[in-house]
Amino acid sequence: MADFHFSVTQIKRSAGQSAIASAAYRAGEKLHSDYYGEDSDYTKKKGVVCTGILLPVNAPAEYSDREILWNAVEKAEKHPKAQLAYSFDFSLQNEFSMEENIAIAKEFIQKNFVDRGMIADYAIHLPEKEDGGTPNPHVHVMCPIRPLNPDGTWGIKQRRVYRLDENGNRIRDGDGREVFDAVPTTDWGTPEILELWRTEWAEINNTHFSEHELSTRIDNRSFERQGLSLIPTIHEGANVREMERRGIVTEKGSRNRWIRQINASVRILSERIKELLVWIKELKEHLSVKPEPKVAELLNEYFNQRNAKAWSNIAKVNNLKELARLMVYLENHDINTVSDLTEHISKVNETGAPVQRQLSGLREKLKALDGLEKAGERYTRTKPIYDEWYGIFFKKSKEKYAAEHKKELNTFYMSKKKLAESHYLDKDGNFDFNKLNSDRDKIVRETERFSEEHKPLREQAETLTAIRRAISSVSNDGISEEQKTKETERQTKSGRNRKKEEHSLE
């Protein structure tokens, strides 16, 4: 199943990270750090398929050596809390061979990183899976944050831009110091460029899907930005996936199955209504030049054509039953002309809008609970350290312990702050996971009731889709070839999606 994942973080000394150690881990190599005077040995790491370094034209050739490159980066960064490198992670597709995935990844890295002046150290991983496990091929790319000058020396990350008054003179603060802004010398760290890279990664994969004549596509946008009020699945992790593979039902696995079922149900409704709105607009344009026909007459004509081609009486009887069902629908909703049908589809669309809003609200509740659960896990993990610190009586011992466990204590305080306004901390200060799971179960039941309630709306959309197919079949005379092609593609895509969605609902 196609997967979109594309993220970027920073490797920085303030987080206790080393560029040499990070590069060694990703490449599965042993590298020596001049800065720390120690080796990082990951030669026993499994699953590294291939590695490489792509250089821009102005980079020294010696930087194609991983150890030389990252020692040069460490040497150029003087500050003890320096930001060293960008770390990109993005998923490859199981629909492509490993050779194709490597070629696609290198094409993307060259175009979007190297051609922009970045040095790119990449490693392609394929973690080992037991029989039946889903492969998870992915790419790690490290790029130095500091840019190169045209002569191959290291440049500066930021430059000063002094603030000027209306006369063009530099502004000074109350202490007489010139006021300036630190402006990055590259756009590599901007949200706009990250969004561009995410879009480019989706597009290059989708191009290859198309070349393989696969209907699969990936989208770099979140469900919300795609206009879909869908619930995101939760990360299961290797242990959960392995248990599920062995037939052991897990809480996370069950929750994701439920989420996929609800999402498929809502997607069916959303896509059907969207298709109907596009189709009815095209049909009205076509029929505007001639007397507007009755919808019932068009249905009769369609099923007469089907019966003329039918080989058995059973097929003819089934055709009559389907015609009768659609006629009853028209009569119950007082639909006579195409204009009536247009108005009815618009009303169905208006009815479907609150469905999307309701699901969006439920989705936000689940996201909030997931966030609190993660905070609860961090809180529970670090609380013993806080309790031990709190119980230390002597000031110097307390300060020493705090310095040694600064990261864990900061995590505890941030988690406690996030949980402060929730009702999941009991009187003893422990996080109540049972209470949170109980609240989640309530939302699950509410969503299941909601899904059952809008089932008639989905059935309406399916009936209108059947009417659309019938009318499109008999009203093609006089429709442009472009419109015919659109309708054929729409029906083909609709059939594929319906089959896939019905399978996901089983």
C-alpha cells in the first residue's frame, strides 16, 4: 500500500547529538570523530541497502568521503550548542522495485537538494521483516546546515541586516547598540521550501505510479488540507505489527481497523457527491440547447437498451427490478426533470456537509486524547526521577541531581503542564490511563452511532450514482468527446474505488 512520509529534523549538539555518530548510524559504518576523539561503530547494523554522497559543483571532491565530510562540518561549527545538519526521512514505495526506488530517491535528492547547493549524504534502508511482515523501505538524508561558498569553503549561516530609520540611518536601542535582524543566508530551513520538497516527493512518485499504469497515488497534504474530514490512524510500531501478523489482536491494531472502516465509509459519501455535482453541471450544459427530457424517460430508454442485449430472463428480471427501484426513488423525491435532479443533488450535498463537520469534531477529540496519552506516557516515565529529586534534602546534592537529569526533569515539567488542565491526574499525581481509554471508548461508540445514522445518506448517494450512470449512457449523443472521456474515466475510477472501499469495509 502506497505511503507518504516525509519529515525533517535538525542534528544539533544542544541535544547531545554528533554529526559523525549520526552519519555512521545511517550508513552502517565505523567513523572517527576528531571533535570528540572517539569512534562510532555501527558496522553490525542490518538493513542498509546502499549509501552515497552527492556533491554540488563547488564542493571539494574530498567530501565524498563520509568521515572527512562530517569531521569538516564538526570543525566548522565552533559553538557547543551548534546546529550541525538537517536530517530528512522519507518513505519509499513497495509498488516499485528497490532499483527503481533508489533511482527515484537519487533523482529527487539531486534535483531538490544538490542542485540547490546542498551536500547530501544518503542511506537507503530496508529493515529485515519476518515472513508476512510489510516491508518498510525508506531513505535517510543528512545535509550540512552551513552552506558552501563558491570556492568550496564553508560560508555563514546568517548575516546581519541592520534596521534603518526613515532617513536610512541605523537604529540604536536604549543602550546605544545598533539593532539588527539575523537573516539566514539560505532558504533551506523555511516552511515554504519544506512544503515544496514534500510536494515534489509526492509528484515524482505519482509520476512513476502513472508510468506503471497504477491507480495508486500519494498526497503530501494532511487529510484536513485535502478537504477530507478523515481520522488519521495511529502509529502502531514494529511490536504491534508483529503481534497483529501473528493473529494477536492488539488495542492499537483494533483502533486502526475501526478508523479505516469509518474513513472508507465517509470517503464513499464524499466522492459520490463530488462526482454527482461535477456530472450534473456537465449534463445541464449539454441539455440546455434542447427540450429538457424527463429523467424517467431516460431511465426507461437505458433499461430498454440493457434488456435488448440481455441473454437470459434472469438478467431481464433484474433489470426491471433495478428500474423499479430507481423509479420509486424519483417518485418519492418528486424528481421529474434534470432541473429537479440538479436541485435534489444540491440538497443531498447540503445534507452531507454537516456529516463532514461532525466527523471533524470527533477527529479533533481523538487527536486531543492521543496528545494527552503521549504526554501521559512521558509524564509517567519521568515522574520517578522527579520524585527522587524532590526527596533529596541537601541543596548541593539536589542541584547535582538536577544537572545530571536536566533533560528528564524538563520533560516531566512540560508533560505536567500539558496535563494540568486535563482530568487524568489522580489525587496522588499519577496519570490515569484507564480513564483516558474510557473516554476514548465513548468517542468510538459515538462515532459508530454517527456512522450508522448517516448510512441512509450513503445509500442515497449510491442510488443517485446509479441514475447518473444510466442517464450518461443514453445521453451521450451530442456530448463532446472530451465529456464522454471524462464520464468513462469517472465510471472506471468509481468502480475501482468502490471495489477497494467495499473490501476495506468487510
